[in-house]
Amino acid sequence: MSSQLPAGDVARLAEIFDLYADTVSDGAKCMSPAAFARATSPPVLDTSAFFAVADTEARGVLTKDDFIRFQTLLRDADAAAKLSFSAAEPETASLRALVSADPAASSYLKDRPKISYAEFAQLIDASRAARIRHAFVAADPQGSGTIHIDQLLVIARQFVPLEPTSPISQRLALLSESPDSQRIGYPTFLALISLLSDPSRIRQSAPATSLSPLETDVLNTLASGERGAESATPESISNIIDTCYSALQPVPQAEHKPKPRTGLMEVIFQAYNFAIGAVAGGIGAAVVYPIDLVKTRMQNQRAAVVGEMLYKNSIDCFRKVIRNEGILGLYRGLGPQLVGVAPEKAIKLTVNDFVRSRFTNKQTGEIAVAGEMLAGAMAGASQVVFTNPLEIVKIRLQIQGEMLKEAVGSTKAISRSGAITIIKELGLVGLYKGASACLLRDVPFSAIYFTCYSHLKKDVFREGERQLGMLDLLLAGAIAGMPAAYLTTPADVIKTRLQVVAKQGETVYTGLTDAARKIYKEEGFKAFFKGGPARIFRSSPQFGATLMCYELFHRMVPFPGESHELPQERAAHQSRELSSQTALFHAGNALRLLHDSGYKFGAFVPPSK
């Protein structure tokens, strides 16, 4: 049963069944006849007559397997004949009405109590062809072998679903023998009916392998809108196919473009992004905080100070912090970091997404590199209002350990201060000391980072062709953080020097330019890249973890109405939509076949609710 349909189609049909199932039998969900009619019938097509066909065990309800089996049948090329055969039952007394237009077929059935489906399918094709011939002859009493355009539309609608206002109906005059005659010949009539009887043949004919030469001519004329056209564009041919299906289509094809959000919904959406960014940022910060502490202490270490250098390198710093302050020493200042990092990362991610959406082409989904960098730069600038106070408190907490160690044995008493004490000492103005250096660091960092991250996902990890996994997102975020972190290290060094309290004998800096000039004069150019490796090792995994969590949380808790559908998923959706249209078309053909033959269903009438 399910092997006849792709797994995606089966899953979709299972969803439809679960949606419409309205009763329970033997502990399993089931469909009543009324539910079956609602699940399968658009307003213009009543398929309730086929409930008995779907209910193979005559239980009065359908199981999920029954429903999927019936839907699978609808997608068969010979679905119309199979449905008609099943609905009428194999007794020839019931089937005889279906082939009454063919005297030879009626004679064959006369003395046979039962026939096989293969025999029935052959007879039904012959009988339908006979009815088509009879309809044409009746419309041509003069025996000219032609009929008027107006008669063609009336006859065609008896055998194929065709709306009078459709493009096909409006172009039928182009099939006439001459522009002035308004009459269509019998061969063209047959080609038209054959062509429109199964639109799937049009889609499969590339190039027109399953169409006769005259059917191809008819298709090119109707698709192009030009008399005697020898070809037509794929788009115009697709329009012809859609016109054939539209007569049975319950609703217009679903648009995959998101609807514009209202002002209130836009505010709620940005709040949703903010909340997810806050959680993701907190996770990323906690993961790499020990590395950040080492980076800060390395950057604050001066080359020309009284006494020996405390740390030889980042690894030596890491070891000495654990030896002198314990494991918890690596997490000194984490509390304020977590309190501040939530709004910091949240506003950065939210602003970047918001500005990117404004620079993104709504039709193609593309964004220029300049737009990407501007979005990142604006995100970096916006976060400084949270970043600077957070950083200055964090840095002063992080260097307390080494200051206490240096104070041992000295006459000056130094006590450990908490975050609240430091905030009170600094005051509002002091909390924004070094803000210019913070801007100098965060603006280019975010411009570089978000641009690299986007292109790594698209160009290296092939986002859009597949759904990126956790490792893909982590690597993309981590790799993008490497150039962004290292290239902005000089601004980070200057910011750190401005925000720490200078120890006795150390140079005091009065501003951004003064700090840059004195660092270069006293320590050389290399001093601007102190802590660069530690900064890479901290920023790279932090942003990798943050962006990974940010995107995964968006998938796990999607905003209502937002779609993360990939191109291949969209193609699968369109394939399922086409399959559903084909099913409706075949069901309509079966109903038309039975109705035109005068067969009476005795169909179940769903109770009104």
C-alpha cells in the first residue's frame, strides 16, 4: 500500500486522516462516511459515493490504512476505471449501464455473470470513445465532419472538466480550420478531448513522446495562444495543465511567501527573537567563560611594570589561576556576565536579523554583501549600551585574583569586592568608560562575523540544499568568529586597558587615542595583539555555541506563521500538491463516467452537523 507512494505523500495523508478522523473502533482512530466526505471532497466534487470502495471490509468506518489505500488508488493512471469498476461491483448487470453506448460491449456482457477488471477497463475505454463519437455526430446533423466552436465547448464539458471562462475555452476558436469558419474538424476534436482527458500526459511528454502529432499541435496552439503555433514555452504549457486541474481544485495553490506581519505582530516577533537570543547568549557565554578570564588577564599584563610578569602565556595563566584560586577562580565574574550577556546577545541577534530582513530582496531572498555588513555593524553598535557596563564590571572582577596575590606581604590592605560594590564605585558615567573602544571593537566584529557566518552556511555547508545539523551550525559560527575576533583584538586591548584600575607604577590612560599612542610607544605594535589567541579561542566557540542554539531554538519553538521550508521540501510539497490534484481529477473522471452512463450510486448521504 504505502510502497506505491513516496514516504512524504504517505505522511501527509496520515496527517489528513488524523485531522478528519471522528470516531474510534477497536481502540484506533477511524473515519465515518461524513468525515471521509469532508476529507476528500472539494465543494465542486462529491466523492462520498466512493466510501464503499474505500471501506474494503464493509465495516462502516475507515482505518488509516483504508484511507491511504484509497488515496493511493486515486493517483493511479487508470483510477477512473478502477473506481467505476469497484463502485459498480463486478456483476455484469451493474456494469452493463457503463458500456451501453457500445452495442458490441453490451452483447459481450449479456450472457456473462462476471468479468475481470482488465476486460472492464478495455470495454470502458471503447464505450467512452463510442459516446464521444455519438456526441460529435449528434452535433453535426449535416454530416460535414465539423462542428461549431460553441458546440465544441458544450460537448467537451461532457467528457473533460473545462470551465467556460478558462484560457483553454477562450482559445478554442484558434483550433478552427480557418479564421473565418469557426468550425472544428473531427480529428482536431478527438485530439482535444484526448489531450484534456489526462493532463498528466502533457507533463510527462518531454518532448511530447506520449502525445500524437495532432495532440501536440493542439497543445502548442492552446498554450501559446497563436493559431498554428509549432512550439510553446514550458510556462505556458504548465498554465494549460493548471487550467485542467483547476476545475476540480478546491482552493488556490498555497502561496509559500509569508504574509506581511502587522505592527503588533512585528513587535511580538522581535520580542520572540530577543528572548531566544538571550537564552542562546547565556549558554554561549557560560561555555567559554574560563577562556575569557584568561584572555582578560593576559591583556591587562604590562610589559614595563614593577616586578616580574605573572604569566608567561595563556596556558601558564590558566594553570596559575587554578593553582592560586581554584577551579571556581576560572568563573569569577560569571554572575554579572550572565545577567548582562542575555540582553547583549539578544539585542545583537535581533537587530542583525531585523536589518538583514530590510535589505533582503523579498522576491529572490538574496542580500548584498554591503547590506550584510551594515546589518552586522548596526547590531554591534546597538549592543554597546549593554556591553560596556557588563565588560568593565566583569574585567575588574576577573583581575581581582592577581591583585590580591600581589598584595600579599604588602602594607596596603586590599579586599575582594563584589559586582554591586564595583558598580557603586564606578557610577553611571564610570560604567561607560572605554565605550569608544568598545564601539571600535564591536562594530567591525559584528560586521565581519555575521557576513562570514552567512556565507559559510550558504557556500560551504550548502544551506538551502539541505537542513544544517548541529555540527554544521557550530562549525560555521566558530569559523566565522576566528577572523572577526583576531582582527578586532587591538580595540579589545585598548578597551581593557581603559577599563581596569591601574596598579602602582603602571601607565594611566586618559582616552582612546592616548591609550593607543602610549601602548605603541612603551610596548610596541605586538602589544595590540596580546591575548589574540585566547580571544579567538573564547569568541570562536562562544559565538559558535550561541548561533547554533539560536537557530536550533528557532526550529524547536517556531514563531507562528514562520516557515523554515527548504527548497527541496518546497519541491516535495509541490509534488504532493500535484499528486492531490491528479487524485481529484481521476475521481472526477470516474464520477463523470458513471453519471454520464446513467448509473445510480445509491450513495451514502452524510448526516448534517
